[in-house]
Amino acid sequence: MSADNAFTDEERSGLYRAIFERRDVRSQFLPDPVPPDVLGRLLEAAHHAPSVGFMQPWDFLVIESREVRQRVLDNFDQENQRAADNYTGERESTYRSLKLQGILDSPLNLCITCDRSRGGSNVLGRNSIVETDLFSTCLAVQNLWLAARAEGIGVGWVSILDQDKLAQVLELPEGVYPLAYLCIGYVSEFLDQPELQAKGWRSRLPLDELVHHDRWSGALGSEHPLAEWLAERPERK
């Protein structure tokens, strides 16, 4: 098999390290500012994400104002209370003990939006699946997140927000959806494992239980090369 287009072992190792050591950061932010060249590289990485029909539906709102961030935090507090009401007993206690945002702790916030009209009414590849603009913007978030890990920058996605109220706070135009509200900054450490796993909320599902063969009901036979690799691979946190 030709490997002419493959990365070197060192380059490949760096890519996989970023993937496996990426964390959703809430509690470890430092006050140190993110230099403009570093932030610029992160945004450039996000802007080079793949997008259906090359529509590039994303925009990036760099949010440093404490007033704006406080309004977003108020939104979070209200929605977080509603979310906590979904649980009872020990599960509720655990939920309320979790720190699920770093809106004021991080030196800057970033909202990645999706302009649902970008590219016009007929975007190549979007005719059957209208949501591909949202999927494409998620890829921009992932690009930024992995690049941030490589730069030693922590990222936390705040998903417990009323998106309509968030759009009002950020004065977004009609048709522009606030897809990801991110807290960004240097951190004191990257945790050894995801925080929700470390605190017993959920564990990572076994990969071999999630791989199907040919159809949903199909399982990889024990002699299948992939099944052998899955059985022999080291477990990752």
C-alpha cells in the first residue's frame, strides 16, 4: 500500500495526541490573554473546515466585553436551573455539583454562528439534507478545538443556553444561528480524562460495541481483521 501522502510518524502522533487529549474545559482557565497570532491561527483553522457545497456558513464573534459575558452567564444560570430540575436524588446532587461553564473565568469567549442563508437557496449537496449547513459549522468548531489543543489552549462549549436569547444579546441578524458558544484560554492543566467521566456522570462507551458490519444487525466476526485490531488495541480514556 502506498504511503506517499501519509504524514510522518511524528506528525501523525501530534494529530492523534490533539484528538485524544482534547478536553471540554470548565474549571482550569488562567487569566493570561490569548495572543492575537494564536487566536488568528485558531480562527484560520476553523475557517478551513470542510463545508457542503463550499458554503462556509460560519462567522466568528470574539467576545471580550464583561457586560456581554455577564448577560450570557445570566442566560446560562436560568437554563441550568431548568436543566437541574430534570434530575432527582443523587443524580440531581451530582449535576448541581458540576461546573459547566467558564464564561467569566476564561479571558475570552467566542461564538461560532451559522448563516443559514449563505450560498443562496440552492447550495450544491444541500438539496436532500437541509441541515448540512449546521453540520458544516460543527466541523469548524472541531477544527478550532483540535488546533487549540495543539496550541495549549483550552476550549469549553457552553450548550446550556437559550439560543433565542443568546441571539438577542449578540444582536445576530435574522437567519444567523448561534451554533457554538465557546470559552477559550490557557489552562493550568488538561485533565487526564473527560471531567464528566472523572466525576462519574458517564463513561466512554466501548468502541467495539459501536461498530456494525454491512447493516445495523451485522456484527464483525471474530476473524475479521478489524475485530482483531479492536480486541488488541490499548484502551483510551
